[in-house]
Amino acid sequence: MENKMIDGVKVAVNYAQASDTPVSDDEIKAYIKRAYDKYPHGQLESLTLDVDGEDVGIHYGLAPVKFDRIRRITGYLVGTLDRFNDAKRSEEHDRVKHEVPACCK
């Protein structure tokens, strides 16, 4: 097993046999480029290569994507209330908010 950092990505290379040809840094950079081509909006954190003779298994570790909560409030789909004017803020404040039963949380 070989561990290193290349272009800010943690790279682990696992060889099935001692006679497997070592993976070059240029080849690893090509695998990293492939990850960014395949997942253009993802942030690659790690790359694991499983080498078995001529076969290479590629496993990408992408950073979690921040999830923005979307709610339906007063007939609008919104993430936050910061763009509401005073009338919409008042409408949101005055609406009836329903509770979720403890059994369903």
C-alpha cells in the first residue's frame, strides 16, 4: 500500500501482487483529471487505486455537498426569509405552524 498527497488529494494505491507495475504520478494526475471531468461540481478529497496486474479499480472520495433546505412558505419555495419584504415577513410570522408528532421525528 502506498499513500501520498498529489494536487491536494489523498491518494492510496493498493497492489494485489508485489509484481504489479507501480502507478506513476503522471498516471495518478490523469485519474484526478478524470474525476474532475466526471464530477465537474464535486470536490475530490481522496483517490484509491486498487491495482491487480493490468486492471485498476478507481474509487473517488468526494467532499459532501452542502444541502440548502427549501421550504414552502406562504406559497413560495424559499431557502431563507432574507429576501422577503415586510408584508411577506408579517405573513410568515402570522401563519399557523403545525407541530410534527413525537412518533414521526
